[in-house]
Amino acid sequence: MFKKFLLILGKSNPTGGETEILQFVLDLAADKVKNYCHIETVPKGLENTVVRIAADLWRAEGYGSEDRPREVTSVKRGDVSTSFASVSVSETVQSDFLSKYRPELNSFRKLKR
């Protein structure tokens, strides 16, 4: 899965620290899928979906970039003041990633015990 993830992101030769972040994002996507589907391991049929979710998370969070996207929360014009939101994506945005893939995930979803 990791090689596919690198190919999608166009990262043929990531640095040491970047490799760890890439693996973290891929693991995060796999955990989200396993939790949603109530399964212990990612089946072969979901590997590409996990990679696509990880790529979406990578891009949305701005990992590997010093210029991460930040939302402006307030602007004050007199004496110029600008406030930015946290750089992390909110949980609602992250859950939207799963909703985009819900039809694929539902085929593998099991009842929770």
C-alpha cells in the first residue's frame, strides 16, 4: 500500500522524516477504515480506497508543506490584526472523507459486536 500511496502523491524518494509522516497518514486512513467497517485488518479489496483516503488527508492537512492552508478566523483593520484557525482539519471534515467512500466501505462493513 505504501508504494501506491507514494505514487499517487508523486513522492518517488521521500526524506526520512517525510517517510514517517507519510506512513502516519496512511496508518490513520487505515485505522479510520477499520473502525468504520468494524474489521481487524484492511482486506485486499479496500487497499486502494485506503490509499485514496490517505492522499485526501495528506492534501487537506498540508502535510510535508511549511505553507499549510489556514483559515482566517478574524481580521481587525485598525492597527492590522489577523487571526488564523488551527492548521488541523476538524473532525467533521475528516469524517467527510469517509462519506465520500461510503459506498465502497459499506461492502466490507460488519455488524459491531
